[in-house]
Amino acid sequence: MLYVLIYVDNTIITRNTTMIIQQFINNLQSKSLLRNLGSLHCFLGIEVSPTSDEKLYLTQTKLIKDFLDRTHMLTALPHPTPMVFFLKLIQYGTTTIKDSTHYKSVVGALQYLTITRPKLSFSINKVCQYMHNPGTPLEGS
């Protein structure tokens, strides 16, 4: 089996044997303009490293650091769980955030991070439920 991933004008071709990959690339090159950039290192912000057992290790370290810097949380301490269990999110009884664009941008970036951090999915799904009307709790709530 040969895996081919195409996104706009970028293509990833992979298989456990390089001979089949090279035959496929040669076939493509004979039919269209194709440039081989060699081994995969990064794709759509996802860093790719081969492991000793011929698997691929995916990480988003640079994206995470950029995200933490953009949200002024680069020096924040890590938390052992992605979401505290006692947090109660509410839709009503909040003050609407003046610039919801920033909130939506942060949540969108968090969603992209779930590609390599699936444990974050539940927490991010929870905050996504308030994308239409993000707010902060009123005093005494």
C-alpha cells in the first residue's frame, strides 16, 4: 500500500519501501512538473521525525511555543490535566468579551493542536461550545 497525502500544492508520499515510492515519483515526473524535496521534516506546522522502528513521530513543539508566546503564557506553569474537573462553564450570566475575534483565534489554534495532543480534545470541545458568545463570569457567579 502506498499513501499519498495532497494538500493544495504539497504532496507527501510514503510507504515502508523506498523502491515503490521512487517508481511512483518517477511516474509522476514523467507526466507533470514535480520537485522532490527529499525526506519529510515538516508539513502544515507539524514536525515529522522518523523513529528507529520505521514509524513517524509527529510533534507541534514550535507551534505550541508560538501559541504560548502569542497568548502571553510562555512562562505559565504546566498543569497535569487539560481541564480542571470542577470548572463550570455557563452561557448566560456572563459579560461578553469585547473582542471575540481573539478568543476564536485562540480556540481555533487549540483545535489544530489536537492533531498531536488528542488528550486536549475534550477540553477544547467544551470551550468551542461558547464560540458564538464568549464571555467572562459576572461578579458573584
